[in-house]
Amino acid sequence: MTPEERSRVSAYDSQKRKERTQREREQRAVKKREKAERERAHWEKVQRERTQREKEKREGKEREKEQREKEQRRKDENRKARKDNYEFKSGLEDDTPIFEEDAIPAPSQESVDAQSTQYGDFCWDSHQQQYSQGQ
């Protein structure tokens, strides 16, 4: 090989090395950008999850507070109703029923027996009719 050919081959090899190192540098830069993007996406996700948990925790506390207030109002209303009912009952002079359901008389035993007998007769009659039709 002549010195001129060696010089060209050396220049060619040098050029190829420069191109290869440039490609490697670009690939490293791309990998670095991709890694940075993945990390950024990860931390955004972590932040969103943290924010969501804090929001759920805050809403849970608000719901619990509302529930406690609702329960307290219910207890206060019940306490007031019992007090009013006691005052109402203590003001009654006679045996007047306090609630409307108390004023409705229970059915007498005779009417209950009569109804059950009528139903029983109906069942027995229909059974006899079916039996006589079957023969």
C-alpha cells in the first residue's frame, strides 16, 4: 500500500469512527431523554395518586363530619320528641290514646274464629267439588 492509499484508508477509518461516536452520542442523548421522560411521567403519576388519596381522605373526613352532625341532629330531635311526648302524656287527664293506632280496637276472638271457619268451609267445599268431579 502506498502512503497515499494508507492516508485515504486512515481518513476513511477516522471518518467512520467519528460517525460511530456521533451516533453513539445521539443514542445516549435519546436514551437520557427517554429516561427523563419516564421519570417525569412516574413522578406525575405519583403526585396524581397522592393528590387523589388526599382528596379521598378529605372527602371521607367531610362525610364522617356530616354523618356525626346528622346523628347528633337525630339524637337531639329524638330527645326533644321524648321530652315533648312526656310533657304531652303528663298533661293528659284521662285514658285518651296518644297514638291513632292505639285507638283502633283489636278484632274480637269471635270474629277471628268466624273468619277462619268460613275460610275452612270454603276450602273443604272446593276440595269436595274437585273430588266429586274426578270420579
